[in-house]
Amino acid sequence: MSAYGGYQRTGYGAQGGEDGGGFVSGSQQGSQAGQKRNTDEYLRPVTIKQLIDSNKASYNEADVQIDGMPVTQVTVVGQVRAVNPQATNVTFKLDDGTATIDVKKWLDAGKSGGEDEVARFPLDTYVRVLGRIQSFNGKVHIGAHHMRAIEDFNEVNYHLLEATYVHLLLTKGGSAKTGGGGGDGDPNASMFVDQGNGYNAGGGGGYGGEDSRVAMCSRQAQQLYRWYQSAQGNTDGINIRDVVAGTKMSTRDVQAAADELLGHGLVYTTVDEETWAILEV
Amino acid sequence: MAEQSTPRVTCGYLNSYVGKNVMIVGKVQQLRGDEAVIDADGSFTAHLNRDAHLSAGNGVQIIGKVNPDLSIRVLSSLDLGTGVDFELSNTVAEISHQHRNLFMFE
């Protein structure tokens, strides 16, 4: 449960509002007793491959799990590859580059046919789907509650990162500082702290970012920052030539990383535009 | 049914995917007839199909097969307009290789 507590407070709490997932928050808040059905009712951002894998791993619809967490409500983002209007629903084949899945959008009884749904989502458009995982004859599909076309392509990448973030949060948990805390902590504890830790947990393998001040920075900026920390000693800062020599990064990368750190107020320029020092707190 | 993935890549990954289908997001630099030069953390040549509608300067998502010379034969292209964060796309390609279990059937 502790992993779940962490997810509830961070990934979901921080981002649910933005991606339109806020509507299930009521049921989520009510999970203080840890009732099983309640815990299923959260909205999980996933890649389509995760859904296909989860179906292979589970025996029946009731216990679909991803990363050891029961899941029923999911949100996916993908391109429409095929549209198949039927009497009671429209079936879309959705492809997000990781796999493909059928999405069934049931039609309102009162309205005529599925022409509207077909017209709203032409082939190859990116759509976001909110729906329920359903398994039938060993094949998984999504029963869509809501579908909308994506207007800003960056949302596609955002979704993939969010799915990765949640996966890492659930599999690796927060860092040692908050990891076991789970639901016991102050629910109002800053989500920025948690987010930073979640990121670090994810980055543990590849990025090794242990300083939360640079948690939001790119890998190269983190690398540069750490190098500066170890190389510090002169209040006049260190010139880009010495940085390049010391870090073995390219001049361009150092410049970009330093710009990023400057933007976050973590370093400042000293004797000229290409000499930086760490801003100590 | 064998599931297939279309891995998200940047230019640097192309030589690991010769003969395979990939998805690559980049910026159109040049259009020359049925060829386009596209930048995705390094530039590559795309051999366009007939229904490709690219505009120079716009972002584009290409799905295609990687040729031995590391050009790409386009199977499908999607014009993404001008608001694309290319750095983000490149990062996502990198992340998807770090966490293959979420993104790729091998």
C-alpha cells in the first residue's frame, strides 16, 4: 500500500487535473480504509504495450495488474489506424508505437449511428482515450468513456513520460527519504519534494541525480552541476575551457547545460559570460 | 498474434535498426522532390511516399523502414506543425530505450 500512497499523492495529485483525469478523484480520496475495490478506481496513464503485457500475465478481467497494482481505469494516447463502425459501438484500432489495441466507443442509444465519432477521429490522428480495460476471449480492449483528438503533439510525449514516471514510482518507489512513508505522511507535504524524489528514483540507474536541486535538469546539466560541486574552490568561477577539459563534454553541451543551470538560478556568471560559479545556498 | 512495436528513435539510433520500422520525430530542413532532409538530433534523408505532405521548418513524425545507408523509406508521415518541442521528443526516444519493457516488443 505504501507505493500506492505515494502515487496517490504525487503523480496523480499533481497531474490528474491537467489531463482531465480529475473526475475520479472523489473515489480516490476515499481510499483511507484501503478497500480493495476503491483502490482499483484510479486513472493510470499507460503505454499500450503495458496493457497487452498485463493481459498476458493475468487470468481474468478482475485482476488485471500492471507493476503489481490492480488497474481498471486507464488513459492512453495513440494514433487511429482503423475505424470500424458497428451497430452499437465504433471500434478504433489505436497505435502508440509500442503496440496496438482496440478501443470501443459505445454509442448513445438516443443518437443516430456512429458517423459523428467516425468523423471526429480521421485516420492517423492522435487521440487521448480514457476508459476501462476489458478482456474478452483472451484479447484485451478498452471500453472508452471519453475520447478526444490531441491538438498539441507534445501531449503525446508528455503522456509517454507520465506513463514511465508512474511505472518507475510504482516499481522503484520514492527515494529512501520518503519511500516507506506511504499514506502516513502529511497529505499536504509538498508535492514538489515528492516529485523530485520520484524523478531521482527513476533516474537512479541512468542519471544518478542525487541532488534534488538539479532534479528537474537535463542529464548534462546535472553532470555539469556535479562536476562544479567537486571542482569548486575558486570564487571567480571556472571558465568554459577548463570545464570542457574537466568534464570531457563538448563546448556546445557545456554551454547548453550552463544556460540551463543559469535559468534555474543554480549557477551564475562571474568574470565573463563563459565563466560560471555555483550559487551556494 | 505477434505484437510489433515501432520504436521511437533519433538519428543516432538508426544504425541499430537497419531493415526495421521505426518512428522518428524531427524538423524538416529541406524538401527536394521526393526526398526530404530531416533533423532529429542529427540529420537523415527520408524517401517520401506519394501521400506525404511536409513543409520545410515544420515538425514531422515519420514512420518508415531504415535503409542500409541510414536513410528512411517513409511508410507514413504526419505533419506536426510548428509547436513541437524537439528536445522533448529526443528525450522520449532516449527514455523509451532505457525502459524498453514499457515501449518495445523485442
